[in-house]
Amino acid sequence: MYIIFTDLDNTLLDKEYSYREAKEVLRELKEVKIPIIFCSAKTRREQEKIREEMGIYHPFIVEDGSAIYIPRGYFKETKGQPINDYEVIILGTKLENIIKEIQNLQKKGYKIIGYQDMTPEEIAQVTGLSIHEAKLAKDREFSETIIEYDNRGLEKLKRKFNVEIGGRFIHVFGKGADKGKAIKILTRFYKEEHEKIKTIGLGDSYTDKPLLKAVDTPILVKGYNGKWAELDVKNLYHAKGAGPKGWAEAIKKFVLKGGIK
């Protein structure tokens, strides 16, 4: 049984947040019931919207590995804290802890501007998201996205939180949060119910290194600058295309055409 763990921005989604180039491959994966698990910096509400659009209803990992959301009853045994329609496993820290520290640093004169300092309209302007999508992006639970900063402020933040440079912005999240850790937890759950598991991981940037190191077959899609991120990951496959085009190419190669060699 294959399980696919995938980043979203600039991986399964292109620069315009479209997955058109991967649509046919997604359809084929759903037909053969291969779990597609989002593992992204995006929030729960953002990922819920994308999952609904794509018709994907498997577990998902939010805010750089800060929490795992499992649909209730997905596995035979309950795996996390029941919250609304999910069983939730929290690995990171609550947003208010991060915001409190950022506000303390701002009062001391450090330049740190994040989503919580901005209106949805301002977020939409810098990201290219719609106003509605910007509201979903701002509705964070376990992390903050930094748009403007000075290096001294970031160094202070690093003492208490993980601070990662993403494709475009800075991600700040709890020390316990980790994409790779979340993937290993979910993989273990699948192995409890299925005899043989093969994990595939797809990403595009430095923040995806933990994701790629946690899977059997790591795949790096090309960046829209025409280059691949330089990552030290064993047996890393470099997809020839960028974004969803590279995503679809790699899935065809490793999953839909005879499997992994």
C-alpha cells in the first residue's frame, strides 16, 4: 500500500494556487484509494478548503508539523484528542505563546511583522491570495508567518521556537513541531492496520527536508526559478518539472507505472 505525503505551495499547488497540472493524476490516485496526506505550513481551515475541492478526506498535517488532524473513526482505534470532527494530535505550541513573544520583541524595537499584525486585505496583497483565502491563512492555531523582520529579532525568536525560511516567508512554530515526526506517527498508525506500507514524500523547499527524510521515496520538485533546493537527503529524486507538473510526473513514475524499483 502506498501513502503519499505532500507539501502544497509550489508542490501540489502552483504559484497561482492551482493544481490543474496534477488533476488527472489525483483522479487516478483516488480511484485506486491511495491516501494523499497534506503536510504543509497551511492552516487547518486552508487545508480543509483544498481537501474539499480535491475530494480528499484523509488525515492531514498542519502548520509545519504542529498538529495532525485525523477524521474521526478513520483508524480502527481513536488516535488523538476528539475535537469536533477530528482526532487531533498536537506536537507544537499554541499561537498565543508565539504572539506574546513577538509582541515583547516588538516593544523592544525589533522589527517583526507577521500575519497577526496585518489585515486580510494586506495579506492578500503580499501573497496573491483572495481575501477569503487570506482570512483562512490568518486563522492560525500553532504558528505565525513572518513577512518583514530584522535578523536580530529572528535570532531572539529562535531561542524559544523553530524559525524556518520557507519558499517566500518565515515560519515560526513550536520546538516540538516537526513534519518528519508527524509523518512517522501517521505511518505507524497505517502500519498497525496494513501489512505492507510504502511512503512517498514530495516537497520543494528547505522546510520540506524533515518530510523528505521521513519517507521511503523522497521527491523534490523543481522550483519556479528553474532550480532545485539544495537538500542533503538520501536517495532524493529530482522531478524535472516545477510545482504540480513535477508532482504529477514523479507520481506517474513511482506509483502509477509499476511502482517503486
